[in-house]
Amino acid sequence: MTAGRDGAGVPGAVTTAPVERAREALSSVYDPELCLDVVSLGLVYSISEEDGVLAIEMTLTTPGCPAAESLPVMARAAVEAALGGSSEVRVTVVWDPPWDPSMLNMEAAAALGFRRA
């Protein structure tokens, strides 16, 4: 049961309430440098739930990101608070695929001055 890398549900996949609550919680986690949330930035690659464990795969804009240590911790805390302890939350930072500006949603791209083709 997963949500896709683009933030929308995968066709044919069943989305669970914890996954949706996690996505909503992650929308309140802001990159301190860009002042945009991690979902809009396209940093959340996947959210899945199995056997009471909610797994989040996310990335950062660059490997040398100054928020490299704090952003995953903030993400985990926000999701744990949203789920009220009903699931174990695991946040993993991944680098494949590498993040690039095409992963921004339309609003974030506009806010950062990127134009979509």
C-alpha cells in the first residue's frame, strides 16, 4: 500500500489512512532554507505501511544540504505526532533518483522561479 513518488496515489494501489495522514503531516514540514514543504518540493519519494510500520523514503535537494540531519528528524516527528503512536515511523534518506527541480509541484516551481515546460 503505497503512494507514488509524485505525491499522487499509484493507479490501482490502495491508500491507507495512515499513509494519507503521513502525507498531510509531511506537508507541514518545511525546508528551512527554501521555506517550502517537503511534499511540494518533491522530496518525499514514497510512503508505505505494512504490519504497523510506516516507511518513508525521502531525499534532499543536495547531498551537502545544511538540513541533512534535521529535515528527516522533523519529518519523522511530524508523522509520529499525526499518527498518535499508532505506527512505528521509519524515515530513510535515499539518493536515487537524485532530486532535481522537475520534481517540484507547480506552486513550488513558481515560488522558486522555475518554469515548467
